[in-house]
Amino acid sequence: MKNRMHILRVGQPVEVREVEFKDRKNLEPGDDGPGYDQLKAFIEPLLDGAPLEHVSVLWNGKPADMFVDELGRLELTTRPPLPRNEEATTIYRAAALRREPERDPESMPFIAGTAILFEQRVWF
């Protein structure tokens, strides 16, 4: 099954790629699609080797998956906190703001650094 993915890097144009994972309709019993190890091996290099964190989001009104740098907002001994990713933050906050339109978006967490957005669910 081909999956469209958007790589959202701070200050750079969005890069769109197609990747192929197992089609969930044709899985063997007990197999639930790409597992954590497969996703980690694919995504973490795009996050410059940082540990991934899964974030459930809406994309075009449908459930989708985004992966971000788990430590992006933290200051580490090897680097300062990563810059805020406005596009990824907007996508991340959209579902909550749809449910609670009166909520102040700045009261919610933001995404820092690169984010990997899949147009559909890949994390099950």
C-alpha cells in the first residue's frame, strides 16, 4: 500500500514522498501492518536520528499520523531546543481546536523541529 508522506522541515519547502508499507487489507493473521521497528527505522533518520514520538492528527478531516522529535522542545547538552515548526503545530492543534474552537491555541503544546506527516493512519 502506497502512503503519501510530507516532510515538514522548519524554514524549508514541504517535501512529499510516497512510501510503501504492507496493505492492511492483505495482512496475514496477527500482522497489523508496519510495526514500531519498521516505522522507527524509516522515520528516525528523517528526524536526524532523534527518537520519534507519535502524534495523532487530522489531515483533510480524516485521522492521520504524524511523527516528531520526542526531545525537540528540550535543551540538550548537545544542542539547544529545536525551532518551532509552525506548519506542524497548526496540523497538530487542528483536531483539538475543532472540538474546542474557543480554546486559545497558544495554551496547547507546539511541535519543534522536523515533523513527518502521513496522509492516513500507519500507526496501529
